[in-house]
Amino acid sequence: MARKNVYNIFQKEEYSEDINKHNKKVIEEYKLELKAANKADTTILQYINDLKIFAFYVYENCNNTEFYNVTKKQVRNFMLKMQDKDVSPARLNRVLSTLRTFYSFAIDDEDYEDFYINNPVEKIKGLKVQKVRDIEFLTREEIDTLYDYLMKEHLYQDALLLALLIDTAGRRNEIYQINKSSIKPDGVFTNFVVGKGGKKFELMYNDLTRKTFKAYLKQRGRDKEEFLWYKKERNGKVKEVPIGTMYSWVKRWNKYLENITGKEYSFNIHSFRHTTLELLSTGNHYICDKNDGQKFNLEVLQALANHNDVSTTSSYLKEKKKDVLLQAFMPK
């Protein structure tokens, strides 16, 4: 009966009406990620129910705060509350595992990069969770290798995504909004997209996008749909894919590169935003080649990334203090 009572709290109207809006939204986005990862419906249901239980606990006991404000102590008290309901140890462990993977997702997602920094589940006994998201930068050679592989395998939609990531330094949500008709042979800017904080702006693309779009368009065929990211159904019609599909595509890229180079990778879609800005700042981007090796300054990178503050742009680049010290103090 105790376990049934835990689930029954979500039949109350309070969940849909009063639960923190951010918490409900991020649960729904996580659900899309699970679907994009081809998780079984039963598994998705379990994960989401676990998160709803947690959301209701936060609503009742933590002033209905956003998930990113929840502390380790509050998670511990939540687990104690579950124990008081005679929830089995196996079930408790599963709920804790759900929270672990959920917070890892939120930390890894660029839409929440300014909010989910620490994982409150990390230091709870028995769990090994990375505290802060590690950004994996790719080299110019790795980008070129990945692009060449995607083109060789006729994965033109994947290649177009890579090209747009490298050209625009855009966030996933922004790139998802690009209209097909806004990419033109002589074009530079996409349609207006809505970025963080509701800001509207155009994304700037370059030669790689224009080149790849030709192959993409030939493979897709003619249709009147404006969405860019699609899958073909059996009847030949195109259907827009959910935004979470991009996450799955990029995860596959890790394996592609690993098979080619023999090196392990763990990059995500947001890694390319960091990588693009880094390559442009060091003169290693292909666009720099077109401009005699020019290294772009922070002001230009800030405009490209649509950051409000140049300090945010600076934080996207690699830490170079060690390089500066070695160059200054180590003998030539």
C-alpha cells in the first residue's frame, strides 16, 4: 500500500496546477530525450514517475523551488521520506539512479547551462556522479575527419547539422528552428530564431553550410515543408523530428570518430559551440583560413554567439593559464 500511496499523490490536481513550471518543463524535455534515445515506454514511464514524485516532494517540502536550487541535504531528506513510506531499498536505489541521470542530462544541456552547475546527488553514499559538466573540445582535424566520414557515408543531414554547428556556434534549440528556405547558395543569415531569454536574432552561416546543403537537399527531395530536420516515412513524405533527435545523432558521432581514431570521445552537441569559438579565437577554424589565418577577438565571437556579456564568451574558451606560464618560464 505504501508504494501505491507514493504514486497516487500525482493524481491530485496540485501537480498540474501548482508544481513549479520550470520543474514540469524540464521533466517533459527529459522525457523527449529518453524517447530520442529509444528507451522502452515502460522505462520512460518509470523515470518520469520517479521525477514527478521528486517534484511533488519539492513542492511540499522545499518551497516549490526550481530543481537546480535543490541541495544535497534536501535530496537526502527526500530519500528518508521515501524510506518512511516503506519503499523498498531496490526502489529507493532506482529513484536515486533516476535523479542521477536526470541531473546529468540537465547539466549537459545547453539550455540550462547557467542554472544546473552542481549535481546534488553526487555525494550521496553509493553514487558516483560527475559534479560539473566537462566540456570536450574537438580539434580542427577531428572536425574535418568527422565531416568527411558523414559525407562519405551519405549522412547528409548529420553533415548539415555539423556544418551549422561549426558555422553558427548556435545552440541546439536555435539550430532546430532554422527554416529550409533560409539556407541559400548566396545566403549568409538564417531566418530569425528565438534564443535564450526570448531574444530574437539571425544565425550566420558560411561556406561549409552552403556546400553541405546542396547534398542534403538532393537527398531529401522536393517538398513544401519548411522544417529542416526530418525523417522520411514509408510513403515518402517527410516528417519533422523532435529536437531530442539531434542529441542522439551527436551521440552517434562519438562512435564514428572513435572507430576512426581509436580514441574515446564523450562530446555532446554543446561541445561544438565551445569548439567553434575556440577554433575561431586561435585561428584554426576553416573560416580563419579564408582570412589569412585571422584570429577573431572576443567582441566578434560575442556577436556570433549572441552572448549578452563578453565574459560569458570568454568562459567558453579553453583555460590557457598553463600555456602562458610555460611559455614565460620554461627555457626555449
